[in-house]
Amino acid sequence: MARRALEIAAAGGHNLLMVGPPGAGKSMLAQRLPPILPPLNPRELLDVSMIQSIAGELAGGALSDRRPFRAPHHSASMAALVGGGLKVRPGEVSMAHNGVLFLDELPEFAPAVLDSLRQPLESGETVIARANARVTFPARFQLIAAMNPCKCGLAGTPGHTCKRGDACAADYQGRVSGPFLDRIDLRVDVPAVTAADMIGPATAESSADVAARVRAARDIQRERYLAAGHPFSPMRLHPQR
Ligand SMILES: [Zn+2]
């Protein structure tokens, strides 16, 4: 079901939250997203390359049409995430422009840092204000977040009872604010992998097969948008709220 959710997120450009115990494969799933997304078009490639260049991360001048995948650690500062610093440079949200921003252990991020993501999530750009200047960087990314269901990590796992009872999950999930969660379209539970899963028949499809379905879904959306007279953005398909 988690893989299906990831495919739907890829097709619709939806933000996604995965909730499950450690070792359930949440990070692995997130990393599977860029290969199933359509490649960057030339315009997007130009934007991504310019941002990488400003950040000094254009390794050897090599360009790739693979969508960016950024996974900042939960100890990241606000400046590291949304941009800033003495010599203003783009943050992770801009490095993830036209690609994927993966936030693992979502409740472990500082609340102020998560709040600072609301502007780019809403407007697709980040504005860094200085005494004598304002710098705007593009930051239209797809957010994939993952979290444990509770502090000890095992709430909801069959046979497990948290020491602190229901408060373990309620307190932990309460660390992420409602307005932030409102920006996330899909939420899926990712249960622990069981021994039965390990010995069951392999159902793994190649990324190319999934990517083909994602591309077909986006083609349908493009036609629908154009027919309705709406501009079509391949990164985020649904209109901005
Ligand atoms: Zn717990």
C-alpha cells in the first residue's frame, strides 16, 4: 500500500507523509520517488542547474535530468533549510526545487524550522530578507516526510504496548503543527516488515514500469488542464491553495 501511495503521490505531485516504525523501509521508499518521476524538462533543468551553481554544488559542471532529491537531517538550522547565511545562499528547499524534499523523523525538526517551510510550500519560493536587500529563490518541491508513530517508535505494532500508553503517540505526533500537516495531501501507514513479507512472492516492479504509469497519468492531467484553460505545472499538478 505504501508503494501504491508513493506512485499516486508521483502522479499527482502530492506531498506525502509516511508513518511507521523504524526499519519499515520509509527512507527506502522515499528514495524510490525520483526515478519514477518524469525527467526534468529543459526549462526545469536550467533552473535546477542555476541553483546548484549558485550553491557551488554543480559537480564538475555535469548536468542531469534526474529530479533533485534532498534529505536534510532533522538537526538542520532554519538557514540551512530555507536559505540565508552571511553570504546569502539557497537552502535545502531551493536545492530541492523541481524535485523532492525528504524530511525523515519529521517531529524531531525544531518547530520553528518546520514553520519556516510553510511559506515555500504555499508560494513555491523563499524570500530571505536582509537589512539592505531581499533575495528570492525558487522553492517548488514535492515534500515527502516520514515519522515514527510515537517516541518509542512502536505504537500500533501488534503485541506492543507503549510504556506511556496512548500519550506516547499523541504527544509525539502533536509536535507537528496542524497548519503544517494541512500542507500534506496524503498520509499512509507503513507497518513493520514481517517474516511473512520476506518469504512471500516477490512483487517488485521495475521503476521504469511505474514511471510509465506516472507519465500516462500526467499526460491525462495535462490534457484536462489545458482543456479547462489552466496553466499546467508538471511539478505540482493541483492549483496552489
Ligand atoms: Zn511509544
